[in-house]
Amino acid sequence: MKRLTPWILVGPASLLVLAFLILPVGATLVETFADPKGWLAPYAAFFNSGFRRTVLYRTIEVSLITTILSVILGFIAAYVVAQMPARWKSIMIIAAVFPLLTGVVVRSFAWLILLGKNGILNNLLLSLGAISEPLTMLYTKGAVIAAMVYLFVPLMILTLAGVLEGIPKDVTEAASSLGAPPFAVFRQVILPLAMPGLIVGAVLVFTGSFTSYATPQLLGGESQMMMGTFLYQRAMVTFDWTGASTVAAIMVVVTITIVVLMTRLARRMNPMAA
């Protein structure tokens, strides 16, 4: 009976994962290989299209830039929070979590008000005399990246704050007392110890950015279409279910590949995180 206890405990959760994740994804992948024109015909049609390749490359580029910026900004903010007294630390964590209490659509829509031609930023620049006419900031790659970073930096802060707080101060103080300059302490002590949190945070940010729909749709439009919006278009506008399944399958493969490469690169850079 004791041998069966672990299987009994994990059984319900495993069945749910199988029913609502593995089987649907598997059915999606199988459908892409059932095309009458050939089992690789949907993938050939995707990669033979310059527009579709551009959408894929743009999505990877935006996701990687968003991940890098979120890691940098999130690490700085989390490090500052980790050094604060307990009272202020709680306040800052609440401030970081607060944007997550609103929906993605609401937070993305706020950028429409901020970056529009009659938006807050353009009006401010015009009033300061910095520009003579409103700038076109919406429906650009920069607008999508800025909104993505805004969405995912709080998640990065939450991931790293606990990790950085758990680094013993005695370790960093010992390194400093042995003559290590601040940058060496950061590179040889803090960064390796924080690498597990960085890996987890970077994976969460990349996967969230790569599969995002609402933000690219609202701020990128047709000119900056990404894979999430392209998938929706294939499935709900043109009702091309085989094409939509192909896009979904490519997204799954690319996401897993990039995540594995990011993890291996991070571990190679810091063997202590392996």
C-alpha cells in the first residue's frame, strides 16, 4: 500500500494534465500531419511564405528583447527590494504586484492612451517644445516591446526577490573583506547564486511574450503581427484549422527549443547553477 500511495496522490493531477494539456496538444500536432497534400505540406506552406516567416522572426525577436530587458530591470529592482528593511520590503513587493491585479487588456489599453498621437506622451513633448508634430508611436515594434516589458517586469521581480533575499549577507561580506571589488562580488557570488531564479524568470517571461495575444493585437496591429495574433486570425477569421494547428505546433516547438537553449546557456555561463 505504501508503494501505491505516491501514485494515488499524483494520479488526479496527472490525469488532469493528460486530459487538458497533453491530449489537446497531441491532437493539434497530429492534425498538421494529416493534410491530403502531404504530411509536411502545412509546414512547407508556412516556411515558403515570406510573410509568415517574418511573423515568426518578429515574434522571436520581440520575445528575446522583452526577456533581456525584463531580466535587467527586474534584477535591479529585486536587488534593491532585497536590501530594504522588512517594512519597506513588504510595501515595495505590494507595489510590484499591484499591476498584476488588473487584466492584460486593461494594462495594454493604457498604453494606447499613453502613446497615441493625442496621448499623454505626445502632448507632453509638444508642450515642452521637444517636437513640432505628434510622433507615431503606436503600431510599432517599440510600442509592443515597451508594453511587454511593463507587463512582465513585475513577474520577474517576484521571481527574483525571494532568491536574492535568500543570499546570506555573510557570503557577500566575506567576499568584500577578502578584497573583492563590488563588481567581482556581483559576478562571482551574487549572480551565480541568483542564476536559478534568473533562469525561471527568463523562461516565464519568454514563454509569456512569445504566446501573447492581447498586447500585440492592441499595440502592434496588422503591421506588427505576432504569432499569437496570427494564430487567432487563422482559427477565428479564416477558419483555417489546419493552418492554425500548424502555427500552434511551430509555437510549441520554438518555445521549447528557445527555453532549452536559454537554460543550457545560463548553466554554461555559471556552473554553480547546474
